[in-house]
Amino acid sequence: MSNDHAKAVKKYAQFHRFDADVVKDTSFKIPPHMEVLGVSLSVQYVSTKIDPSTLKAPRTQSGVLGYSHDHDAGVNVYVMPVRDAELSAVPPFIRQVGALVQLGDCLGFEYDGGAVHYGTYPHTMRNLPGLFCTPCGHALLVISPRQKLLAAMWGGSLRVEARGIVG
């Protein structure tokens, strides 16, 4: 088991409050540069994690809870380069990671120039991209069901802890 894989298993258990069934190694390359989309305002996702407010498993029909996390200052959203735009170097702790931690399914995110929506909870629960974090918990990645990197968020005091996404 690689060091990243072991860290990912530990981060999964910390976030979800139960052991990881499977933590997949990254099967795609994260680019060295991404386009800066804007200042990240929030990310919305659904997860089977233990509810941090009650410390109980979700008691919903679908077995998941919907979450919206507002980002603090310093967190930006990055996407794959599609036009001549401001590019930013992707830090090595993201680009050279060997495993990722799935936090749940991403419903979308908001940034200072707009929003990206993949679905609504509880109506759209199929074919949503996954919301992942790096084993250190300092970056979020939105990955399509076909293993394509759609967006990434990092910067500021962003981190993933037992209580959820922070910063």
C-alpha cells in the first residue's frame, strides 16, 4: 500500500466516521496548470458520512445528506484550460498524489463569476461527478464518472477534517 493510499484511507475514515470500503488510486493525470475560474464561494455535495451535528448515520430515503459549504477567503476554483486565460500552476501536493478520498457526489459549486450545477438533491442522484479531496485534505477535486477532472479548489485555509470541509 502506497503512502498516499494509506493517508487516503485514514482521511476517509476521519471524514465519514467509518472505514473505507475502497480507496482508488488516481487513474488519470492531473495537469501541471489549470485555468483560474474565480474566487470559490461554496461547494454543494451529498454524502453518506455520519452527520456531524448528530453523530448518527443519515436517516433519509436515499441514505445520504445534502451539504453546502461556504469557503473562506483565499480559496479559488480552477478548471481545465479551455481558452486563453490566466493559468495557475497546480501545486505538487495535488498533481503528484497517488490516491484520492471520495467525500461524496458533487451537486455543484459557486464562484465570484457564476455557478456550476450538476444536479439537485434529492432529485438528481445518478451520474453526478464525485467530490474528492487529496489525502492531506487541502484540495477538493470534482471528477466526472468517466474519471475526467472537471474542477479543483484549493488555497486559503481549505482543509477536510472530521467535522467536514473547513475553510
